Amino acid sequence: MTNISTPDLCDAYGDKVQVADPVFRHYGGNDNFHGEIATVKCFEDNSKVGESLRTNGEGKVLVVDGGASPRRSLLGDKLVRMAMDNGWKGIIVYGYIRDLEDIADMDIGVMALGSIPRKTEKRGEGRTGINLQFAGLSVQSGNFIYADRTGVIVADEAIKLTDLGDDN
């Protein structure tokens, strides 16, 4: 897998990429990941997150707009394990997650605002495949997201990482 450098991508692509506000923290075992975006918008109900992660996520990153609510966790170790089993490259949650000790050992990118131990209620609410706006980003399914320890950026189209050379 090719490691990416968000600073190098920003240098090479300038205003063609969006840069997320520095609000996300890494929780998964892989802190350098990228892929095509699939979106979920939900509030204190992770039903649609689970539905999405049950699908084939080969080469994709699930981006979840949870409204930044600190009252309920939108992701835990069982869903992260399911994501890994289904080929997802990562999950970025504009909200809170739980089971941090277990998630830290999993070879997948997981980012969120923070953690809270309380699980969500399952009401079947939320929407998938819609445009999202949070943390200074405007993203939609089919965009591409790149994350490393420095930050998170979004591009409208896939970036050819080989064009940046081997020293990125």
C-alpha cells in the first residue's frame, strides 16, 4: 500500500483539494489511508452506518456526518471488524466512537472527534449517498479522501499518487 502525504498532496494540487479543519483524531491501527468516499448522515443512530459497512467497501472510506453529537457513539469494535471483513479502507466520523482499545489494534483507518462509551439507539434513521458539509469540507459520495497523521483532505477525483514520486 502506498503511504500518502497530505502536505505533499496540498503542495501538488493546491486549491484543487479541500483541507478538513483539524478536529479529527486517529483511533485505528492504520493512520495513513485513502479511498473513494461513501457518505452517511445520521444523528445518534448508527443504523445506516452498519448497513453501509455490511456492503463491499473495497477501496472505499465511509464518511459519517453524525452532527458532532457527543451523546452517542456511532461506531464500535464490531462495526470496525465488519468494515475490515468487507474491504473498507477507513471510516471517518464527524462524531464520537467507542471501544478504543480494540479499534487501536485493527489494521484500518478510523478517525473521529473523540470517544463516548454510550451506544446509539437503533431507529433505522439516517441517509446514505448524500452531500455532507462539516469541518470545513463539502463532500459527496464518489469524491476521494486522503488521511495521514498531518490531516485530512478531499479531492473531486482520484489523485495519481505515483505522480508524486517515491519520496512522498
